Amino acid sequence: PQSACGRTRAWMQQFKRIKIESPVSVMLGLQTAYVEILKGSVITSSTPETAVEVTIGTHDGSFHCDEALAIAMLKFLPRYEAATVVRSRNPSLLDPCTIVVDVGAVYNPDTLRFDHHQREFNHTLEGYETKLSSAGLVYKHFGKDIIRRILANCEGHTYDDSTVETFYQKIYKGFIEHVDAIDNGIPVADGPLRYQVSSTLSSRVGHLNPAWNEPQGTDVCNKKFISAMILTGTEFLERVLSLATSWWPARHIVKQAVEKRRSIHTSGQIAVLEQFCPWKEHLFELEIELCGGCAPILYMIYADSGGSWRIQAVPVDPASFDSRKKLPEAWRGIRDDNLSELVGAPGAIFVHASGFIGGHKTLDGALAMAIKALEMN
């Protein structure tokens, strides 16, 4: 069988050949190469049989999302790609390890010790309040290098330090932070939850552990830990690549819409996307960057996949179901000719019952709807 070093070289060669042809091709290409590295990882709970230069230590027994993700992220970096993983709580096995995560009761970046279980531990990522788990600690100290490593192999695109910082913040807030919170027992809400979320990454990793009535041996757990690394690592990779190949290119389209808003309507409160793309988060950031103090954009217009046009009320924040200015109440739930008569623009299709979105057959009609909605109370 091919050695770990051989697999690493083959993965790096394949990694370097990937070009951004489409988001799907990028994800499949890099994911396939990365999974091969994780599948080839040596996991042991004793002294490695052969001398290895680099080892990653973590605890044995039941595994959790945070250390699986921490190690999966480390394996994006050249130094740790072929590292043997030592799963144990025995100090004599952990002390010689190159880096140790989620065990040992020590947090010391200088000695590469990243545990968070100490009573006095209260570290967070700068700008956040959630206490870090081992995943957050690895991300805090290695996250930007890991993101650069992934982005460097996306040929045809360049990403400067400010872009890496944007990705770093977005990945933490949208992916890493909930892993930190769940592992540290921080509830998602202060009061009773309306419903249970049972499909988080942390819960899915938890289900990979052997059930109580299944074999519990060390070899079984170590094999399943590889599955946990693959699950967490590939989802992390998908998030970074989605930002790079889909979310970030959308920024240029939204920026153009914001810059041209006054040519659409003198109020500057209606914008038109030349092509549909994810726009909400970009819009909020670009409003601050490009038009601080200006009247906020209230309606975004864009073409849908069927060739008609949508007018969407801008939410009060990217994740909110409430809008800055909903479409008029008299239009809500009305369709087709009845709606066309109300808006004064033949070709109207619908307005959602909640007033957050509507549709028209033409761009001019959608714009007319937006202008009239702007003028109505």
C-alpha cells in the first residue's frame, strides 16, 4: 500500500492541478483529494509503531465534534497532513506529541497545547463572547493559514489579506462558533427552546460513536474517529470553497447595484441586480462602505429562473424575517389581474401574503411596483 508520505505527495499534486471551472468541480476535486488524506490517517492509542516526525495528540474514548474538527483542520496544513493521531489520556503518550488538542488541561500556543477544559479557561475569539473549544482554539491560531492554504489552490482567483480576514470572520460566525458553544454547554437561547435542533454538526458527529450495545474497543473507536474527521473536515472545506466560488464573486454584482441605485430611482432606495446572486449580507456591508449615512435601500429587484422579475423587501438584518419596508398591505396575497389593477402595471404576478416579496413579468413592471410601494405608506 502507498505510504502516508506518498499519499501526501499525490494529494498535493492533485491539489495543485485543481482549477476553478465551476463551484461543483472545485468542491468535488478538492474534497476527493482531501478525503483520501483523512482516510489514510494513522490513528493509535499507544506508542506509534514506527518513528514519526509529527504527531497530533487528543483524548481517547468517546469523541466529540470539536477535536475531530480541530484535527481535520490541522491536516490542511503541510506540517500536519501526514501526522499520526495519538488518542489517549496517558501523559507519557501525549507529552511527546508535536501538538495536543482537547486534552491535557493546558492552553499554551507556544508549546502547541490547546485544551479548554481548565477551570480558569475563558478565552474567546476577538470580538465574540463564546468560549472556545479545541476547534475554536485551532481556528484562532491556524485558521487564516488554513484558509490561505485552500484558497491558494483555487487557480484563476486571487485573495488578499483583507479577503482572507473576511472569510475568517464569516467561517467562525457561521460554522465554528456553534461547535464551540455546543461543546462548552452554551445554550442557543436564554429561555425555553421552541423546538429541538437535532441535526447540528456536533450531533451528527456524536452519532458516529459506537452505540451502547455495539463493540466499544479502541480499534473500533479510532476507526470511527476517522469518519468524524471526514465529516467535519469536508463540511469545513465546503464552507470555505462556497465562500470563494459563490459568495465572494457575488459581491461585485451587489456592489454594482448599490453604486447604480440612484440611476434606478432618485431616492436611492431601489436597486437592481444585473444577475441574481446571494445579496443580503453583501448589501448590508456595502451600504456602510459605500453610502454611510444615505437612505437605506428598501427594495431589491432581480430576475428569477423563469424569466420574470422579483421585487424583494430588504430585511432589517440579513437573517431577519422582518423587512425595512414591506410591500403594501393591500397587495399582499393578491395575484395576476387583480394585482395588476392595484399596482397599475399590467403583468403583475403575485405578492406574498407576508409582503416580503412579489413578482412581475417585466423589469419595468417590477420597477413600477417598487416605486409605487416606496411612495405608499
